[in-house]
Amino acid sequence: MMRGARTQRGFTLIELIMFIVVISGALAGVLTIFIQATRGSADPQLRRQAMAIAESLLEEVQLMPFTYCDPDDAVAETATSAAGCTTTEALGPEAGETRTASPQFDNVNDYNGYTMASGITSITGTTVPGLSAYSASVGVRAAALGSVPGTDALRITVTVTGPGGTQVKLEGWRTRFAPTAIF
């Protein structure tokens, strides 16, 4: 009795080499994606931190009064125009005012041109640990907002720069409600 041709099982050497080449190429592609993801994984954290700083500073500025008169003026809460003020409010802080020491900023306008160049500080002037590599600046300018004229609306721009060139810019608005006193 004759036996039939033997059936071969397994792979040939050429098939194994081709398999290794294909798998190596696929593995190299997947590893490249992982390397890029790992390299950029710190960036979102830096950006989130810069965003948190910018949001905090923008909120601080927006919560300040926006009156025709300097808030220290006796008629600041009731003045309906700058004409009724003893001391009118202008962009930038009044002489001697700072964000962190007495006398402190007391109006949205006072923050125009304010910068924290060497680290972020709290409102009390305390350096916030871990934020020494960040800097922040604030710009305030009159700008119309829809039907609100530029004399009654301020555009606030907060720019925060962090490590690795991370930069976040937030803009917000503050409108004037005059008189500010509630009767």
C-alpha cells in the first residue's frame, strides 16, 4: 500500500520572517503613538494650572466695583455720571494703591497694567507654593458690549504664562450699574 504525500504542518521560514516584519512594523507604530502621548501628558496639567490661575484672577477683577467715582469718594454709590464725582475713576491704580497692600485696589480700573512677573501671589501678597514658574498680567479697556456703550463696559483680559511656553488668555466683561446704591 502506498502512502499519499505527507501533509505539511506549520509555517515555512519565509512565512515566519514575513510575520515578524509585519508585527514589528505594527508594534513600531503603536509605540510611536504611546511615546507621543507620554511626551505630551504633562502639557495638559500645565495648561489646566494656567487656566485655573487666569480664571481666579479674572474673577477677582470682575468682583471689584465699577463706578464713575473712585470708591473712596463719598458719592461713589449714587453718582450717575463722572460729573457728580469729587474724584473720578481712571484706568490704572490711584497713587499708592496696590493689589496686595494697603491701600488696595478698589475698582476694576485699578487692575489695568497689573502684572505678577515672578510667580503667582494671593491677594494678601503671599507667594503661592508651586506657582513660581507662572506669570500673569491684566489689561482693562473700555469697549462697547452689544447695546452697552464703551463708557459703561470694560473688557478685561488676563494672560497667564507658564512653564514650557504654556499661555492662556481669558477675556471677560464688567458693566457699570449706576447708581450702585439700592433704594
